[in-house]
Amino acid sequence: MIDGLKEKLEKAFPRAAIVVMPDTDYLVTVDKESVLSMLAYVKDSGFDHLALVSCVDWMDEREFELVYVLSSYMKDNEQVNGNEKLNLILKTRISRDNPAFQTVTHIFENAEPYERELHELFGVYFEGHKRLVPLFLERTYDIPPFRKDFDTRQYVKKIFDNIPTIQDTKE
Amino acid sequence: MANKYSLNAVYFCTGCGIIEIPPSITARWDAERFGIIPVATPRQGNLFMITGYVSLKTLRAIIRTYEQMPDPKYTVGFGSCPINGGMYWDSYNTIKHLDKYIPVDGWIAGCMPRPEAVFIGVTHLWTLIDKDMANGYIRYREHYDQYRGNQEKLFGKLDWPPLYATATAQKEMAA
């Protein structure tokens, strides 16, 4: 537990909703304008490791939820009492119809592959990202395949089931 | 056939089935009793086991590996996923039927097959080799148009030249 982090965050970001989970986890929900300053702030407060950037598709609400999971391994950090690992989960919502957001690679450099992954699987565009090229996929898809309205069964029928089996032409 | 007791398996890992291969080839189950030994490169091998689900990116590597192996060569699909997709039956990025893209001589079903099943598959492969029925490499040459066509249906234009002259290439050369 970092002493007074909740109070400090509430003071610096009055519009953020902060929940302290029982096992030393912080759950912070902010609006999208405050994400970059919030990430820089908690990085200086001891959360020096960005473990994951993920995305949730809230299709009915026409929104994507971006999730940043941060950890603190700084055992010798004076601000951290005890040696336990701390987690901080930062959530924000962006529009699903215009899915664009700022990159965080200038704060956490290792966000680069995560943002590329979200770009190809969810179609979220990250402004300022230097290398937003495909990461895993070989084919291009009409709808990014991790969106809720992507019908995998229909896609399999259309692409893979339409490939013919090898016909033995010799009699 | 002379090479049925000396199968050199290409150590190509795909999917989760490869975890069954180390115990199979080492002291506990000892595949060398059956003449199977893993080799370092596809150019020295004649047995190709596809040990799990095949994503599009892996299929590209599988085709290139298969085409580098010298004849005669035998392919065995290992586990449920190369047979019909298995648990990835509705995945957006996993091919369902491996034998549409490269010829397969035999299948070992299971998720996962135990090493005993691998050796039963090997003895079946011996029978097939004896009867000249393990002829996947011949089928690949004869139906190369269809195989290459299926591969190009997935990948678009492939960035390596055809292994054999396709019918269209033969027409172009004649013209």
C-alpha cells in the first residue's frame, strides 16, 4: 500500500473514480482526457511497470473500454510499505464509432506491441504510434475479429469451408 | 521400402502436441526402438508430424518446410486440430483441414494422443509404406495445381516460387 495515494489521486484528479480493492489493488476509472496525465502521475508514484493494455467491447453502449494494468515491483521504494506487489488497473471509455485514442508509448515504451495488437484485433487507432502495423494476423478482415459483431462461424463458413478438398482426378 | 525403419522426424513444433514429443523420443518411451530420430533441418528429414492446431502463419512455415524435405517424405497429422479444427472449429485464424493444403499420409487422433498412440501410428505407417500407400509426396506432385491453388486462396500471392511447374506455368513456358 502506498501511503495516501488514494487521497493524492483524488486531489489531483477530482473526476476520477477510485476504488481500493482488499488485496492491495487500485481500480481507477477516469475520463479519456485524463489518462495520459494519470499514467504519468502513477508512474512517478511507483507503478513503474505496464503489464498489459487490453480492450473490452461494450457493443450495446457503443463504447470501447481501454484497460491499463500497472504493477509496482519497487521493493525498496520508500513510498511502498511492505514488500507486496501492488497492482493498479486504469480504465477509460472511448467511442466505438470513432475508435481513436492517444498512444502511451512515450510514457511506457513497452505499450508498443499491445497497441498494435488492439489496432489489429479491435480496430482502435492510436494517434502518435510510430509503427501501427499488423502484429499477428496474415489476412485482412472486414470487421476486426475481436469485436463482438464479428461472426466467427460465418467467417469460417465463408473462407475455410469454401476451400475445396483435393480431388483425385486419376482413375 | 528400405526407409521404413529409419524415419527421420523433422523437429517442427506447432500447437500443444509438441509437449508429447520429448517423452516419446527420449528414454521413457524411446522412439528410437522404432527407428525414429529427430533431425535438425527439414533437408535431412522424411517424417513430418504436425503436432497441433495450425494457424495461418504456421501454415505458411509448414508449406515451406514440407517443400524443402527430400522425397520420399511422409506427413502425419497429430491430434484433433489438424484433422478438422478440433476445439478451434470456429476460429477466425486457424485452418480446419490440413489435407487441403499439404498431403497427409496418416492421422493420429486424440487430444492429446499418448506416446503409445504415436507408436501405433508409426506401425500403421510401416504398413502403408510397405504397400506403397504412403504416397503423399507423389500426390503433391500430381495435384500440385490444386494444392498451390488452395494455398493461394488463403494467402493471396505466395512469395516463393512453385515447387513444381503448375499447368499455367507450363502454358507460359510453351508460349
